[in-house]
Amino acid sequence: MEPTRLVELSGTPFERGRQHGQALAEAIARLYERYMKETATGANPLAERDLVAWSMSNLPESRAYAPDLVEEVDGIAEGAGMSFDKVWFLNCFDEAGAYRVYRDRNATGHACTTFAATGLSTTDGTTYAGQGWDMGVWWDSAILKIAKRENEPEAVIYTHPGIVGGSGLNAAGLALVWATLHTRDMRVGVPVTFLVRKALQQTMLSQAVGAAIGGVRAGGFWFIIAVPFGAVGIEAAATRHHIRYIGRHLGHANHYEERELLEIEGGARDANPTSLVRSGRMNQLLDQMAGRIDLAACKTILCDHANYPGSLCCHDVPPRNTGCTRSLLYVPAQGLMLASNAEPCCTPYEEYRLDVKTDSP
């Protein structure tokens, strides 16, 4: 795994993309080739042509909902010297990871665990949000620092080379963390990476929630969108969603919890039973620390090893070579992002800051 690169982007969407592609060209090509190599092996291999075709089916709805982001992907492809369809595929990586749900009804994928703490649960009412970013160690990471443009605030985005959206924070004091949810109602639609970026282009919590649910979703996800005064959780499938306001604290992993969504879950409880333990353990720790949660407590939660290797901090676990290989923490009121490039229990966080301006009284 290479060190996390910081790439500064400015100008039109296409110019931003071209800067991204030029800066990370080798890493983008390497990520694509490694992904295809990994999926071509094992008991149920997937063909590159099928994965790319699956992702390209999402292009029309994505262009209708976020034409600026499609233009940005086009710029990445030019800057990296790659074909558009390959870079587009990377931006649909979460939907591609759920392709087996559609093809085989067998859920696979990532294992991120997220949380928010705010209000009376924190030491001074400050909102914190965080997550384990659980991907294969061969997934290089990048920080995109995106300059303010028109009505879009400055932002920092934690992502992977060639991909426009991940987890992030903007200068309006709005942060977003997310986890994969697999659903059986998958359809042609907008990839989750676009929904993340669309939400982080907003300046108000209500606008960000609307942006996250406003497109024709291709699949499922769990978002926490956090601001200095509170947070909102969005549990979504392709055709249904449930929104809850988080006034104190909440942890969430990779399975559906809302009654109206359980019937279309894509099998994650069977394929990944550690999700129940990780979510439960995170909420247990949040309950125990309620009223005393600060940045140090948040780090303690993300470093927890209960039920190892199916733990919140689970390291690089063979044979899948996935685990809690990165960790992210946000303090929206301070414009602060903390990101580790490996397991948080033994890797210091790098600090990234924005000058936050909010309209809150």
C-alpha cells in the first residue's frame, strides 16, 4: 500500500478531473488492473467485460443527476491516459462489489463500521463522526482537496485513485461517513460515490440529505451526515430508504436494521455475520462512554479489538486481505479530518483542516 497522496483540484469539473488523473495516473491504472485480477480468480470469478458493462449501464442516470461529476470522470480518464469506461468502472466499485448479489444472490464486499456522537453524549456538545475504512490493502488511497467553486464549498475527500467520492468534509461544516449495504432491489442508477460527492457539495444538513436520496440509486448504502449541531443517518436500498435524526450517538455496520428494509437485504447477515457484532460492539462502547465522548474516546472506539479478527479494528485478515486498514475521524465544527493510512491502533492519524464557515447562530 502506497502512502496517501494529497491532490489539490480546482477549475471546471473537467479540469479538476484532468488534474486528478495526471497526478495519480499510475495508481489509477494499478488499481483497475488489480481489481480485475482479484475478481478473475476464486470459486466464482467475474469477467472484466461483464463488470465494465454492468457499471456502464449506470451512466445515463448518473449523467442526468450529476453531469458535472460525469465530466470530472471524463477529465480523470484523459489525465490518466485511460479509457473512460475503465475509470467509470472504478467509480462504480461499490455497485460492482454487489454484482454477485444480482448475479448469484451471494453478498460480498466491504466491512466498514460508522458512528456519530453529538449533543449530551459528547463532553461539550461537539459532533464527532468516524469510521473504519475497510478495504483490501492493495487499494491505494488519496485525499482530494477540492477548491471552492460557485456555490460549492471547499472540501476534502478521502477516496481511492480515479474515484470522485469517498468519505469527506466540506467548509460548511458538513461531514459524511458511509458503509456498504447489499440489497436485492439493485437497478440501473447513480453510484454511491456520486451521491457522496453530491451531498458534500451542499451547505446545509437538509440539503445534503436531499442530495443523498435524490437520485435514482443503483444500490444500497448507510450514510451518516454530520454537522456541528447533530447528525442524520440514512439507511437506503435502491428503491426504499429510512432516515433518522441522531441527537446523541449511533453506530452502524453492514446490515439493514430498519424493519421495512429487512425483506430486501442482499444476504449480508449470512455472508458477513461480523457486521452484527461490530455494530453491536460499537453501540456498546458509545453507550458506556456517553457524556464523556471526545476525540480520544473516538479513537479508542475505532481501535477496539473485541471479537478479533471480526472486530472494529481487524487488521489485514487473510485470505481476503481486507480489514480495518484505514480509519477516519471528523470534527465538523473545527473543519478537522483525521485519516490513518493503516490500522488505527498502531498508525498515527494525519491531520487535514478546512476553514469552516457556517450560517448557524
